[in-house]
Amino acid sequence: MAKIAQVSAKYIVHADIQIDGVVDRPDVIGAIFGQTEGLLGSDLELRELQRSGRIGRIEVNVDTRGGKSNGVIIIPSSLDKAETAIVGASLEIIQRIGPCNAKIRVKSIEDVRVSKRQFVVDRAKELLKNLMDSVMPDSQELADEVSYSVRVMEITEYGTERLPAGPAVDESDEVIVVEGRADVLNLLKHGFKNVISMNGTSVPATIVDLSRKKTVTIFVDGDRGGDLIIKELAGVGEIDFVTKAPDGKEVEELTKKEIHKALRARVAYEQANAEAQANPNNGRNDDRRNSPRDNRNSYSQSRSMPSRNDRQDARNDSRVDSRSSSSSTPIVASSSSSGKPKAPTPAETESFSTMLEDLIGTRGAYILDAKLSILGKVPFSELQGTLKSMKSGIYAVVFDGVVDKDILATADRAGVSFLVAMDSKTKSAGKVTVLTSDDL
């Protein structure tokens, strides 16, 4: 007798059975065939349907406890929906199994194709994902892979010492000096072609010569060795700018984003040297990140660079500022400043409070004119440099940070009337009124 398996059925009838007595599995199956015989006509006779393969093997699971039996009946069917529903409903006419009263209730009719269809969809998603991840790289990935390979192939040897370098060292007004060949390869991979390596800790004559002809940015690892290399190069050559990898990292392992961030954060050598002397135990790049930066332009290998005379003027100005600040008392402590701090009007207080609230968490600064119109927004790390460059026309500065003596002195020289910040380490002095979030 041919019988279909449950997995090949289109529908599965699930029914619960409750029996007031103890019966066995054959008793239940016998009752199903016996009590439904002739009930639905010859076309839906269970024995004939099972013999023709349209009804599968009837599964009965019975559990006896406390003199009563409970269980489930499972009937696979390849009939259509209506016929399957009729067969399922016919089970509920069974009221006795053997000598015991019984009650059968059809719980559900499951469409097997739905679960199979869901399995197909889930598996297809998984296969497609694997195909896209490992077999079919998109066009951008292919282009990046090819361009990276070409850039790395462009590494050349420069000078009598045959130093590893990029192809644009001669034609560029500015060069980036790194420590080793691996650093050059990493910067080439990310598009920086005006790179040259010192190829060790000693400074080659070629690097010394380049430092006197071109604007030099030295880019070293974030460790103690990087500090020593900066000092050594500064002793025999001329350094214009200094930048370092994050603490504990090397230039060769930086990502593209980290490289751009480090180059944007570079500072003039005089400033870096002064800070290193002021903090001899920690001359890290991290200590410079909250300091004013002379260079505030995004670094790009394709843009035109300022002339060396402009760089030299900036360095001379930096030296003058350094000497003047070290030889005189801080402005915040000076009694010679003319004028007195003034109190803000209610309208000004409200405007300052609103702007300070907008800046929370941004580490930014608003520069305002006398009408409290925003002249511009700059990062807090570039605030002092901006105040020095503008010198006048600034009425107030609102920023997400802390007022210290340096910022207060710079603001006083620039003619600023109000400094509004989250907190302050000093009090109002000269013509500058310091306001904090607590004051507002």
C-alpha cells in the first residue's frame, strides 16, 4: 500500500485528543478509520485516500496520567484545502475510543509550503550575502584595489642615500618626512606622493638639504623615539611643522582618516618645541590638540602650498610672540589694562545663554560682532589663532570650553568685550567680561 510521507504533504492536520480512560495508540487509529468509514462517501474514504497516497501515515502520540489519556493526532494530506478541512472536521465526530469516552478537537491545519517558502527565502538571503561579500566585489572595491596597487608601485629612491620616497618630492613645495619605508608606502596608498623617508634615526644629508629648500612637515610615530627624531632633525636642518601619530601607534598602521586628522593637527615647530619645554614629561601630540594652531588649513597633496617666505614670516612672528609672552607678566594679572569689564544687558545674557546651549558637546566657538550677529564658527582648538588673526571687530566669543589665562589675554588684545564659556579658571580682567554657564 503506497503512503506519502509527512514531508511531501501540502497540509498537515493537528488535532488534540482527550480520553477518559487508558487506551493504546492502535485503539485510537482503529477508531479513526472505523467511525469515519462511509461518513464522507467513497471519494473521501480514509482507507482509500491512504491507499492512493493522498493521505499519509497517521501519527498518534498518547500519554496516560492519572487514569486518563491525552495526546495529539497528526495527519499529512496532499488533498486540496477544502477536502483537507473536511477530513479534519470528520475527526471531531469520534466520541468513544474502545470503552472510554473521548473528545477530539482539531487545533490547526498547517500549510507546509509556507514554512518551506520561508526557508527558501532565508536561505536565498544568506547565499546572496555570501555571494556579494566574497565572490562579487563591487566596482568601487575593484577601483580602490587597483589604485592602491598603482600608488604603492610609485615608490622611488631619492638622493645619494637612495631614500624611499614618493614621485612628487621634487615638484612639490612641501614635503612630508617620515621615519621608514613602511610609512612611505602607507601614505602613498592613501594618495600622498610628496613623502620621503629618513630610512633610520640618523638624519641623511638629503633630508637636511630638502629642509632648507622646501617647507617640511615631519610626521613621526606616537612614541618617545618620535620625539628624539624631531630633536635630531631640528638640530641639523629646518623644520616648519610637526605632527605625530596617536600615542602608541605608528605611521605605517594609520588609516586614511587618522592620517588626514594628524596632518590637519600639525603645528609650527616653534610652538611644538615651546610646549615640549613647558611639559618635559609629556611632549605628546595629544597635549597640543587643545592649543592654538598656526596652520588651520586642511592638508591636501593636490593644492598649491604657501611660499617659503610666508612660512618664515609666520615662524618669526611665533618667536616674537613667544619672547613677549615669556618676558612679561600675563595680561590677566596686569594692572595697566585700561577700562573695566562691563555687565551684559538682559538681551545679551539671553542671547549668550542660547548660543552656549547650542554649542554644548561641539567643542566649537561662535565669534560675534557688536550686534550679536555670528561672524563665524571655528573649532575651540583654533580659537586663539583666529582671535590673533582678526585683531579687531570682535565683540563677544561664545565657546564650548574653559576660559584660561592664555585665552583671556588673547581676547583682551583683540578688543573682545565678553568671553562666554562653560567654565573658567580665571576672573574678568582688563576690558573682558568672563561669563560661565552658571552666570547665565
